[in-house]
Amino acid sequence: MKNKLRIVFISTGTVLILSALFLCLYNMAESKRAYRQSESTLAELKTAIPEPVTTTTVQTFTTAEPDLYAPYETTTTAAPELPTIELDGRLYCGYLSLPSLGLELPVASELSYPALRTSPCRYSGTVSGGDLVIAAHNYNSHFGRIKELTDGDEVVFTDCGGESTRYTVISAESVDGTDISSMLGGSVTEWQLTLFTCDLSGRSRVTIRAAQAE
């Protein structure tokens, strides 16, 4: 009986180990695929975008109620204030530079699961409104490493009109996946850019807040 139980335990353990290994290899393959796709899209996007212009003027923002009606799964539509460029049937609103992580990524203007497999997506807001929110999968080649960002790190968003806006990371937090109020609340007056991705559990969001640089 003991031998049979030992065989069952060993077999079960082997299956679990192999399953974990398969999942790890799958995630690595997805990250590499996403990296190659992002690099290709970014190269095309940069070719189509006019010469970047750095924004140095800091805007003054007024307090406004955040828009809390849309769940994370809702596909958003690019606001008129964000110029877009269409590549392979998808609209992009610009690209994001994270110098401390050595990342530069195209940003789709609308959030959808197919788009997230290729690049980060604008979840809501605009640069001019001071409430831009960008989401991405937790691939290492996308936002899987944003938890490594620290206060003072630079983030640059260049829109499809060629205008670059610089931000400085001011905080990092974990937000519950269903807590829309915490994800969007406090923006405009406290920070003007939010980056977020799922943590490994999928239940919470690794969230980076950044303020427009002076």
C-alpha cells in the first residue's frame, strides 16, 4: 500500500513539475514573440511619426471626478486630442520610452486583448488632460519589469504628432484588479501618467504613477 501511495505521489509531483515547466516555457515564448512584434511595430511607427518635439511647459490641472464607469475589459476609443497612425489595421497613439529598463514600446490607441498581445495599450485619458493611463501584459518585454522602476526614473511618451512629454516616477503600488476607483482616482492633481499590468496572481495590478516633469 505504501509503495502504491509513493508511486502516486511521485507521479503527481512529476506531472506538476512538468506542467510548471511547460507554463514557464510558454510564457518565455510569448514574451519573445511580443518583443519581436513590438520591435517591428515600433520601427514602422517611428518612421511614420514626425521629428519629436520635447514638451517643457508644465500644465496646470484642475480637480475633476475620475471616470469610473468602464471596467478594465472595456475597449476604449482614442480621444481626438491624441493623433493616431494606423499600422496593419490597428491604430497607435505613440510610443513609450522607459530608459532605466532599456525599453521602448509602441502604444495602441485602443485597449483590447488582441492588441495587448502585441503592445501596451492606452486604457484611458490623454496627455493634454493629464490623466493618461497605459496598460500592458506582464511579459518581461512589455510591463513585466515596471515593478523595478523607482522614484525619479524618467518615462517619456511620444505621440504620433511627434510631441514628447517627459514624466518622473513618483510612486508604485498594488491595486486590486476590480478597484477602478483606486486605479483612476487621484490622477490629474497628483500624477499625470499611470502604467499598470497584472501581477503573477492575476488578481492585482502592479501600478506605477508618474508626474509630468518640470
